[in-house]
Amino acid sequence: MSARDGDGWTICECGGTHWGRFGAAGLLLVRTDQEVPRVLLQLRAAWTHGGGSWALPGGALDSHEDPVEAAVREAEEEAGIAATSVAVRHVFTDDHGNWSYHTVIAATGGDPGAHDANMESEEVRWVEVAEVDGYQLHPGLAATWPELRTIVDDLFV
């Protein structure tokens, strides 16, 4: 395994402070084996960036990773999602100039065994797409959710 060199704060060209020296990525996993598609949300631990809000399993990209690799790695670390249970369908990029957050939208055809796998997660939960707006979302997810929901609806509904 290569060095984990992505951890650290960055100030983007928009003036915001973000986690991830080389950007960040998260996995928007859609469960397709139920009557209504559900997405996996993670309740961030209080001590983390955006703690107490609901987000996607995700985190900093390392210098040697592409967004898909990073998102899948983070989902395994934080929510116990095995890479073999993920079928990538789309990557959405929220570009801030010198920093970007990549949302990797993927499908899973069954229960991948999601659970709070490390200290960064207080809980993970499958949520119907139409109910996501009712959760206290991490500010980054809240800002992009309208666009992400459109993509999810187009791909899975």
C-alpha cells in the first residue's frame, strides 16, 4: 500500500477550508434490490469535520489515487462496504478550482453489510432517496444534493 499522504486541510480558490490535500471523494451507494431505491448515509462522529451531520462515507484522496479508488477505500474504512459489492455508474465533481469533492455514484444489488466500521461513523443508515432532504446533511452534501438527486433519479428511478 502506498503512503497515506492526503490528510490535511486546504483552502480552496472559493475561500473555503476543506479536508484533503489532493481533494476528497465519497461514495453515494444506491441499494437497488428493494422496491424503492435507498442511499447509504453516515452520521459523522461529533469530533469529525461536520460532526453530527449526515454525509456520505468519504474522505481525503491520496496523491496516488483517483476519485473512485479513494471513495471505495473510504467506504470500506468507514462503513464496511467491500469493493466487490460496488458497481460505479457515475462520478459527479464539485470543482472549487484547486480543490474538488468527487461523489462516486454506485449501485449495490443487495445488502453489502454496511455498519459503522470505525470511529468516524456514529451510525450508517439506508434512506429512501425522497427522504434524504429531511436529514441534517453535512454542508457539502446539502449544497450538492439537488444535483446528485437528479442524477440518482435518472440512473435508478
